[in-house]
Amino acid sequence: MTIYGVNSVTGNVNPGPVYSQATTGFYTTLPYSVYWKEAFVKTYLIYSRFEDRLANNIAIHNLLWYRYGQRIHLHYNNTGNAANVLNQYYNATDHTYGDKMYLTVKAPYNEVSFGGYFLNSKYNSLLDFYNQNQVATYNSFSPNAGQPVVMNGAPVNNSLSLPSAFHSSYLYMTDLAAFAQDVIQPMRNLRITPGIRVVSFQTNFVNNSSAQFPTSVADLIGHNGDYQPNSSTNFVDFEPSIGVNYKVTPNIALYGNYATAYKAPAGATGTYAHELASTLQPQKSTQYQIGVKAYVKNYGLLHRAVFNANYYHLDDTNEIIPIPVVNHLYSRFASGSSVFSGVNLSMDDNPLYNLYVFSNLSFEKATYASYTTGHGTSYAGLPISNVPAQTANIGAYYQLYSHGILYEPRLWWQYTGAQSIYNSNAGAPSTQKLPSFGIWNASVKVKLSRRYLFAGMHDASVNLTVLNLLNKQYNNFEYVSSGGYYGVSGQLLGLPGAPRSVFVSLNASF
């Protein structure tokens, strides 16, 4: 693909230099006249938290909230060969409200919590692809498939109201739960926390295409991305859990936990729009973890040092895995199950009075126990894409107090190990690797004491952060293209990591 894109009507590539990291530079972007994308995201959240004691040993807790979210995605793409999706308009809105209330009862050797919550959401998705320079055509379900659309005796072009590809749908979800949890401490150094939760997931999918695009649907014009009719599901499941913490000594503790959780099928524009509701099941996750924590108050350079090490294992079943397809007109879906296991190590220490060091390391293995496409092909045993085999975060910070001002410089290194990439051309995971990378970051925090604050202020601070301090060039994401955006089938596409970035933030409380 060249930096001048393609002809928006014919789809032919415009001559020019090839657009790639090797030929146009690592951080070069396409001209605005060829490709641009804008995404406006708005979130409004209001909540109320309430806690009170009903008796000496009984407390009530309540959290009530409402959230409104909107994402408007505008996109102009003159790089690929699909001229009919030159302009893209995507508007998604979500209204969510809910309430969680529970009681805590303290008794000898026990602390019992029980209650429930509900969550209700209305998600509306509207997507519209069109090229105002291209004549509209009838789709494959029409007797006039591929022929120009004629209205009032003349051919008409695609537009925002007569798109070449579209979908419009609503997904209503109601989640209900009732739970009970008991903290049992039969002896000073042993704590056992069993729990049980009953969950209910109710969904109602409404195909709104005929109301949003009546002419397109009635006359079979353009590609309708919503295949399925209105449908609903209702799932009820039990989620048991248990945690155990045992203090071997006052400074060493062993712990372990086990839990099962369910997740309702979601995706108004994906899962419910393309899959029969009768075939859906909630995703089930079962995990357990065992570990040890240790605290060293003073020993050599160790001062108030905390160590933690654990092993975890997670099984996910009944997964619905979306498979991207050229130009995002629709998606296929694979079914599967996955297994994650690994080790986490962390340490924090205060070796000198005003010097602090920290580190955490993770080693993870993630594979598909099953991965079956709609065509019946199995990819069981392949690694899960975009999961690094190792990650690390190691750093230190120093605190200096002078004349009523606290200075805190910080330096840390972030490492991301090699990870398998996804082959969109095959619609499956692969064993091809994205190389590992590590970047240095730094920050300086300046916090003012009360003598410098205005009346009514509790605290104030300024933070200067520099990410990718050495301006390292690396790709933090790669995949094999199936065509569409930028590339052609089989090409390796990469997303460069951000160059050196500087952020300044001001924080104050009143």
C-alpha cells in the first residue's frame, strides 16, 4: 500500500512510495487527505455511597450509581481496496444503573456478609459505512443483486442515510445476584473465608435495522450487519469461593483461594447479531491460587521489606471468540476454552531512610485447550495471542523534604516479554512471535506542605512524568493482516509503541 492510498471510486492503488516503517519512517503517519480517525468518548458517572450501623455488631452498606457513556467514531479510509467503506460513522451509547446493598454481622470467630445487587443497562449501537461518490447497489439477497439502485428514475449514490454497510441494534441486560460470605477465624493465625453467590443474567437483543434504515432493509440495499432476529436469554448459576490464610509465624503467611465465576454473553453488534441466542452459554472461569507472603522489619539493607510469591491457574470455558474480517463489515466467531497459569513475584523495600525500591515479575503460559472455527477447524494447543510470556516492573524512588516541600524523583523499567501474534488472514492464533521490549520511565513529584496552601486546601502537588525516557523505537502490537486497513492479505502489520511522551498533572483537594 502506498502513502497516497487508493482511488476512492475505482479502488485502484495510487502510485507512490510504499507505506511501511522501513520506507516512510517509524512514526510517520499518512496524510490527513488519505486516512484519519477521530473517536470522541464521553462518560458521566454519579453515585452515592451509604454506610451506617444498625447495632453494635451489624452494619449496612449501600452503593447506588448511574453511568451514561457515548462513543462517536468518525473514520475516513482511503488506504484499502474497499471503496464502498470510505467514510465510517459509528455511534454507541450506554445507559447503566444499579445498586448494591449488603449487611455485615460480627459474631465471635465470625464476620458474615450477605446481600445482593442488580445492574441494568441499555446499549445502543449504530454503524454506518458509505462513499458518497459511489453508486448504491442492491445486495446479494435481492433479485437485482449488484445492480445500481434506481430511485425516481435515476441511480443514487450511497450516503449516511443510504449506506453501503450498516447495523443498528439494542442490547438490554439485567444482572441480579445474591451472595453470602463468612470470615471464620477459629484461631489467631488462621482465617478461612468461604462464600457463595447466585447470579442471574437476563439479556434481550433487539434488531433495530429496519427502523433505523427502512429503505435499505425493505429494498435490500447495502450490507446489513445484523443477521439475527430479536432474541433473549436467561442464565442462572452458582459461584462458590473459598480463601484460606495461615500465619506460620507473625511475619510469614501462607494463603490460597479458589473461585468460580460466570460472564454473560455480550456484544449487541457481534454475538447476538450473528449467533442464535439458543446456542449461547455464559463463559465460565475457574481459578485457584496458592502463595506465600513475608515481612522483614530489619535485616541488613532490608527495612520494612515485603515479599510475595504465588502460583495461579485459570480455566476459561464456553468462550466466544470474535474473528475480524476484512474492513470490519462483519465478524465470524470461534468457540473455545483457554488455560492460563503462571507465577507472580514481588518485593518492596526501604533500604535507606528516604530510598524506596520495588519490583514485580510475572511468568505466564497461556494456551487454547480448544479453538474451533465456524468451519470446524481446530487450533487446540496453540498459544493465546498477545499474552507476553514474562513481564517486569522494577524501579526506585527517593524522597527529599526541604523548606516545606517534598520532592520525589522516580525511575522505573518496564519489560514485556515475547508474545504470540494473531493471524487474521487464517482467522486463528499462531506461533509467530512479537519480540520482547523494555522501556525506561521517569517522574518527579513535588508536594507542597500546608504553609504554601490556600485557605480551604488540604494538599496540592505537581507531577512531571516522562514515558519512554530514551525514546526507544519498538512495536507493542503486531498481527498478520487479512487485508483491509493498510495492508494486503498475509502482510505483517505493526502498531508502534509511543515515542518519548511528557505529561504534567496538577492535583489538589479541598
